[in-house]
Amino acid sequence: MGAETHVTDQAITLNGVEEQPETPEPAFETNRGGMYQGECQSLLSQYPLTEYKGQIQLILTSPPFPLNRKKKYGNLTGDAYLRWLSGMAPLFREYLTADGSIVLELGNAWEPGKPTMSTLPMKALLAFLEAADLHLCQEFVCFNPARLPTPAQWVNVERIRVKDAFTRVWWMSPVVRPKANNKNVVTEYSKSMLDLLKKGTYNAGSRPSGHHIGAKSFLTDNGGSIPPNVLIPPQDEEALPLFEVLPIANTRANDAYQQYCRKNNLPIHPARMQEKLAEFFIEFLTEEEDWVLDPFAGSNTTGTVAQRLARRWISIELDKDYVDGAAVRVQPDLNQEVAASRPSLPPDA
């Protein structure tokens, strides 16, 4: 008869002898953080990650979207997705500082076989907020004009819808006044604002909206404009100074990460967070040396940006291939032996 094995939350018992499970270790580290490979709920329930409870200033992540079709990076649908995402909320809250924030990027979903949008993302958000008793601080819209025209059946074939080109980003916190400073994320002034500051006068007084504009209300040079909660890329990136918005784009097809993945037969993550998006929220909601956590790290955009901005970081990703590819983004001297031994992937992988 084989050995009798019992599995508990604390230990594995083999023939009556307790064996403690292995302590999780980072797949790779830098001087400021590390990336773990595994399921986030499991890892966040184990030492050493439990030592960071109450220390994370920002959880910034883009969980798998509630799509009605399966993707290579994994996703649930329907009520299963709602239960899964909201089930994470109490655990995430345990990791936050007293004035910490959670920022979730959630894409849209469509009803299967119908030209109508699903309300599942909004239901999932409400369930997430309720499960951890969180406050919704602000909603952001991240527009990407370079996105492919989807859903294809309704946009390209039947031509009865326009392309779905934005995601929502939800900022929430256990408190109504979490740490935040919009002075850290001001955008360049437009030419008209620069001219106004130089001229020193403008048409003050009452407006049809009922607002009263003082004679000196807009004459203080604050170093830039306060950005709106609609994050839009310029059509021409060279024309950035003309836009008083945060540039968000994800169209680069040959950066160092993608080159490394192709060279080493690693799959490129198909839903990478834009670096500018991560940069905006890390600068807005944290300071240098604060801790930032991404429990669905994918290609590790959050960790990469946190490293560059002198924040400390922890990233978690379930898929080992994505972890192997992500290492190059923060660790230029990555050991090549494991990746070099991989079999070639098919061209469409």
C-alpha cells in the first residue's frame, strides 16, 4: 500500500510525519523587488509575502478581463468571474497601508452572440467594493485609438457597432482620503495656456454655467495642467505638447521585452499594461520607497515601472513562461540557460 498523505492549510502529513511546504522564493529579484511565479491567492496567504500585510501603498493590476471567450492568459466568465474577482478583495485590503489604494484596469465584455454589452464588469466592480468595504475614489477611462476594431462581427462584418477602444480603470481605497498628489502627474501646458500666462490677462467674470472666474484665477504657473480622468494618447506622439492629457499607447512591436521573448522562444503576453498607465498611477499615488504590488503581473509592467521610479515592488504571475520573459525588463544580466534550452514555439504562439 502506498504512503498515506494528508493535506492541511499548515502542513503536508506523510505517514504521520509533518512536512512544511516549501517557502516561496522569487523567480527573480532586483535591488528593489522581486517577481513570484504562482497563484496569487495562494502566495499572498503564505510566508514570506504575509510579512508585507499592511505595508503595500498601491496595488496596481489588470486582472484577466471577463471575456466571453477563452484567452491564452486565462479568464473566467459570467458569475464565476464575479465570485473570483470579489473573492480577492478582502485579501488585497489586508496588504494595504492605512492610506493605501487599489487600482484595477477592467476591460469591457460583450454578450455572447449578441451586439449588446455585458454589465458583468460593472457588477464585478460593485461586488469587489462591497466585499472589502472599499470606497470608489475615482473612475478613469483609458482610450487607445490604435486598438483593433472589435467585436469583429458587429463592427467589421455587419457594421452595426463602432470599435470598442477603451478600458475603465477604477481607483479605490479603504479610506476616503488615501495618499495622492496630482502635482506629481501634471501635463505640459497647452500653447494657449502658455500665451495666457505670458500675457497676464484674460476675460474674467461670470460664465453661463454659473461659475465666476476671478481676474487672477488662471495666472499662477503651477508647472503644468492637472490631468483629467480621461487618459488619451495624441494621434501624433511628436505633438505631445499640444495635448493636456496623459499619453496612453501600446503600439510598440519591437521593444526589448518582445525581442527577448522571440529570441528565446517565449510567448509574448497578449494583454500587456501600458507603461504610461502604470507610471501615472505610481507617481500619483505613491512616493519613492513605497511598496507597489501587482498580483496579476503578466509581463511585469508594474514592477518594471516601479523599479524605474525608485519604488519597491512585488509582482505575482501564474504563467511561468510570462515570468521568464518578464525578467529581462528589470534584470539585464538575466541567466539565459533556461530560456535557451526551450523548444521553438509555433509562429502564432
